[in-house]
Amino acid sequence: MLALAGAVPLLLAAPLDVWLAYLRGARAGFEDIGLWAPFVFIVVSALLTAIGFPRLIFCVLGGAAVRCGLGRAVE
């Protein structure tokens, strides 16, 4: 809980543009991988979560990647 409370000021200190640029970079990475992107994402997120990496970060990245793919499919 203390770590979470300490992380909030760090998140608020970073400008929103920085976070959006990071998400754009993640989307570009998913597009570069192509059809393997979902499989690679699942394997990497499962392995990193198993060693203690926070799974909520993968929820954000997965949502950004899926939104981007579904948006193109619908258009």
C-alpha cells in the first residue's frame, strides 16, 4: 500500500503526452509483429506476471492494442 501511495505522485508528475507517446509506441510495436501480436502479448504478459510484474500494466497495453485493431476492422 505504501508503494502504491508513493507511485501516485510519480504518475501525476509525468505529463499526459509522455504516457500517450508510450502507448503509441506500444501500438506501433504490435502492428510490426503482425498476426503474432496476440500470441506474443499473451506469452510475454504471462511470463512477466509470473515473476511479479504488475498485471494491470498489461491490461492497459492490451486494451490499447485491441482498441487500435478493432477500430481499424470496424472502419
